[in-house]
Amino acid sequence: MPNAVVRNIPNTITCCNLFCGCIACYMAFKSEYELALLFIVSGAVFDFFDGMTARMLHVSSPIGKELDSLADDITFGLAPAAIAFSLFKEVNCPEFLRPIEDILPYSAFLIAVFSALRLAKFNLDERQTSSFIGMPTPANALFWGSLAAGAHNFLTASYFNAAYLFVLVVVMSLLLVAELPMFSLKFKDLSWKHNKVSYIFLIVSVPLLAVFRLGGFAAVIVWYIILSALTRKR
């Protein structure tokens, strides 16, 4: 039986994810979007390795699963919600929304609520072992972090306003719990036949990241959503 130190290695990695998520939230509320994105990405790296480590060490546990969901809702739920909240403070508010201008930013926290619903659904849904139903929370968080860091000038320009941002919050929140099959990047082998969709996704993603730079992750997530919709089984 693994000793106490070994058993707690995955949980320690999960806590690192949670720690990064807390810092990302703080940076988001300060409108330090590039740093918020950095810590979201760092949290995603820890999130990738905690489950892998638990499987490698054969120390998976119920508390690890619960801790993982908690950490994910902070890093990939609350952090992007905080980013959207701060963006609401910066974007132009159209005349028809002026009566609710002060309360409109709080709609950003729908992202955190729907992220929690998404994570709870994922924990119970046996259909999501090799693919996803609805958008994964890390993808949503990367979208918001990248959008704020890489397209800030666009978001604060006169042709963009709080109404568009609100619609974006609602759409991305609903995608988290939508019954939309989305592919996973898990490779069983390296063959084109078994991984065609993943290869197409990666081939297009490289130039998107090169062209849009910090905003590249947002472009890649949009591409991921479109490709998932185009390739879903009828």
C-alpha cells in the first residue's frame, strides 16, 4: 500500500491548481488579464497532471475527485467569471442598458454557476469517458482569459458594447451544459484513421495561435466548438 506521502501527491498537485485559480481570480479583478491567463494556463497544467499522477501511482480516491472539482470551479469557473466581470466595467454601455449598468456586470458570475453544473454533470455522466457532452470548463476559461488578454482593444472599442458581452456570457455558459458532443484530444494511437478530427483540429490551431498570439486560445476554442458541431454523430 502506498505511504501517506505518495497518496497525497495527486491531491497536492490539485491544490496547486486551486492556488493558481485563486491568483487568477485576483489578477482578473485587477484587470491584469495577461497574468490571469497565465495562472489559468498554469492551473490547467496542474489539472492535467493530477489525474495522470493518481493513475500512475494507483492512489485515486473519492476525496481527490471532490477536491479536483472544487479546484476546477475556481480556476475554470470563478476566474473566467471574474475576467468577464472586470470587462463589463471597461466596455461601453449602450443607452438602453444604462438603467441596469451597475448590476449588469454581476451577470458574469453565471459562468461560475454553469461551470459548477458542468463539473457536477461530468462527475455523474458515464457517457463522457472518451469524449465530452458540452464544453469542458478549461476550454471556457482559456477562451475568456485569451479573449481579455489578446483582444482587449477590440472589446473596449466603440463598436463593441456590454450587450454583446452579455450575450457572449450567456452563450458560453449554456455551451457548458449543452447536450453537444465534443471530441477529446486523447490519442489511443497515432493513426490518422482513429484520430482524424484531432489532427484536423491541431493542424488548424497552430496558425491560429501564431496569428492571434495571446488571443489565439480564444480563436482555437471557437474552432473547437465549430469542429465539434460539424463532426458530431447524428
